Amino acid sequence: MAHTPVNHPLRPIYRIVGFVVGAYLVAFGIIGFISTSGEAFTGPGARALGQGSNVLWSIISLAVGALVLLGTAVGRNIDVAVNQYFGWGLLVLGSFSLCVLRTDEVNFFGFTMSTVIVTYLAGLLLITVSLYSKTAPRSQAGAPRQVREGRTA
């Protein structure tokens, strides 16, 4: 992780992006849970915010979103780890769901193609946020890139 920037100047913006992704996952989880509450726990369900969902995926989205929001609120590099692990987890989950998209027996998250795309985007955004959100004391952070390269402006 030597090439990961520390104390990036745009860190507040990246934290806002992480917060927005977490808030979207929470909103999708709540709306999906409400719209699929009378249906089966797994398998094809209803649509929420234009995506396929069922009770299981709604609960997972709600939990992941709440943990991302909690990590973002706590900060202190906890958000970096939370965003990184959940970002990669969403990419793995999206890839699995893309593989079993056309099966009714194995598609137990009730994904549609739009759900896979949104899951990929959320995962990639969380990974990007984790790359630029790391902080350290000034004494341990090192010089900015411009100073290391000999440029002052």
C-alpha cells in the first residue's frame, strides 16, 4: 500500500461519495423490504427502484449500507477498511449474480441485469473511496507529491 495516497486533499469529497453509496443501499434495502415483504425470502421477487430484489437481498443491502454509513461516520481509517471490504464483497456478489442471472433455482438474490450493474457501480465506488480516504499524522504522511518531485507550484 505504499502508493496509496495519504491525507488526499479531496478526502472530504470521497467521504461524501461513500456516504451517498451507503445511504443509497439503505434506501434500496428499506424500499425493497417494503415492496417484497409478502413474497418468498429468496428467488425472483418484486422490483424496487428499477432493480430486482427480494427479502434476502433487501436485508443484505440494508445491512451493508448501514455498516458503510457507520464506518463513514466513525472515520479514523475505519471507513477505509469498511469501504474496501464491502466494495470487493459487492463486486464478488455482483459477479456471482451475473453468472446465475438466468436461473430461477440459483438466483436466490432475485437479481436482474440492472441490479448487477448497480451492485458493480456501488462496489467500484466504495473501492475508489477506500483508496483516497486514508489519513495519517503529518509527521508520518510524508511530503506531498509536488515536493517529492521537486516542483513547488
